[in-house]
Amino acid sequence: MSHKNLTLGEFIIKNQDSFKYSSGELSKLFNSIRLAAKVVNHEVNKAGLVDIIGAAGDTNIQGEDQQKLDVYANEVFINALTKRNIICGLGSEEEDDFITINSQDENHQNKYIILTDPLDGSSNIDVNVSVGTIFSVFRRVTPVGTPVTIEDFLQKGSEQVAAGYIIYGTSTMFVYTTGHGVNGFTLNPALGVFYLSHPDMQFPENGNIYSVNEGNYIHFPQGVKNYIKYCQEEQDDRPYTSRYIGSLVSDFHRNMIKGGIYIYPETSKNPKGKLRLLYECSPMAFIAEQAKGMASDGFTRILDIKPTELHQRVPFICGSKKMVKKAEDFMKNDQ
Ligand code: P6P
């Protein structure tokens, strides 16, 4: 059977033995995320038609204007994940604190927590540019049957049991890993079914695309400035092409397919970097490494960073292995 006939649900069942914990729980977890993705996709695809775009008139803990779809997507994922008796806790970019989920039965046996950026790149919504959802799955570290604590969320990225993203672009794709490679599924909107379209996704070892917001150039560390100049030199396989969508999921996805590097360093406005460790950098780093790419803060592997707070920010360099190593060389030489 062609892999393109394999649905996401069939793929999960086919591969659940490779999931080192209870297979049934993973299937339940992904079924919920898949449902939420379809619901959000339905709204994102018609955002221009209904009065759901534009600022929601509120700001989140990041101090960012909450777009109505941000708020909507957050509610959809919270509902999908909390009503299926699968997880015991949830952290979201749109929620100031983590959410404790009490299961219907008093023996709260759920073992997983989820961290999510329900709609990443949402400032692009009003201009019809692709956006995405990012999710990260951990096993809880505190005793099963007790309410989750912050310690369940502040785990190193290397402890993730699964991570993935949904990209709402020219097509809607569900891309995830459970530690056994990365696979991409494309939604057939007529059927509402995700089909395996990109098996075993891998970053090319090298590439010629660099993604960075050069508007912040004067605030970048000298090592990043030197790397950008290296990308622009007329030499060897350079100059590289600059591509920056302003949506992490979209820039990451293109770089994973074509080869490239994404950089969000510290700037004057964001001295610790802009991207959040737990629900942006850590899941994307897990996916990157499973796709034979790399992800660091310029000096330390992202998956080795021990989080200290729920909405912690870190500088982020991610993509083709040879490009990330070259950028790290410039960072370390400047240090
Ligand atoms: P800037 C979106 O807000 C986001 O978190 C990422 O998706 C994106 O890559 C980045 O921030 C864009 O930030 O400062 O370049 O607009």
C-alpha cells in the first residue's frame, strides 16, 4: 500500500509498539490533538470571512496583543485535551500559569502533561500568512494521583516523549516525533483526514537559506552579525538566500525540507531571546534532532537546558547541522 494511503490514526496504531510507554495513551493523546487541529484549521482557513481576526483586545503574559484566533485556538486545545481523561496538566503560551486537570475518577492516573503554543505566528493571521500550533509532551515526574506541580513542567527537552506541530499553510500538515524519526501528514480537507505525505523527514546536512529578522541586526551579538555577513559573502556556495516568514513553524518547516538555518538571538528588546523554551524551542529542537538537524542557544544544546520558569525565553539557532555548527563557531569565537 502506498504510504500516501496511510492515515495518521493508522500510522499511530502501526507504530505504537515503538512508543516506550502505554500505546493506548499515546493514541488517545494524538487523537485529541488531531481533532483540535482540524477545528482550529477550519477557523484559520476562513479567518478573513468572520469577525474572528484582529486583536482580542487583551494581552497575554508575554505582553503580546492576543489575536482573537490565539484565544480561540487556546480554548480549542484546552477543551480537546482536558475532556478526554488523558493528561494531568497543561501549559500554554496563552495561560499565565499551568492548568491542573482533575480526572473524573478520584484516582487521577493520567501520566502526561502537555505544553503548547496554540497559535504561533498569530500576528500573521490578518495578512493571510501561514501560522502554526506547537506541542510538547512529557511524562509527569511527581507521583501519579496527586495534582501536578511546576516541577512536572520544568523538565529538560531531552525528557520529552513526543513533540510536534501543525502548520496551517497552503495545506494543513501535522508533523510529529515520538523519538523514532519525524513524519509529516497532510490534511485532505474534503475528508477531514490526515494522510502520511512526508515519511521520515530529515534536514539536509547543509543548506543555503538563512532565516533571521535582520531588522534587529544592530542589536545582535557580534558573533551573529559575523555569521550573517558570512552568509552574504560572495564565496563558495554563498551568498545564501534570506527567507523570513515571521512564523517559526513555517520557517522551520521550509528549512527542514530544503535545508537552512533559523536564528532568533537575544536583542535589546528581548535580552534572553524572544522564543519560549518550553513550548517553542524545546519541541522544535526535539523534532530538529530527530530529523538529523541541530538546535542550540548558540552555546548549549536546547534539549540540555534545565528550565527555571514556565514562560522562560532563550536564544534559538536551529536547522541543518553544518549551518548550526558554523553559526556556533562564530558565536564561540566572538565569546
Ligand atoms: P519577530 C511569532 O510571534 C514568533 O514567536 C515566531 O513564530 C516567529 O519566528 C517570531 O516570533 C517572529 O518574531 O520579532 O521577527 O516578529
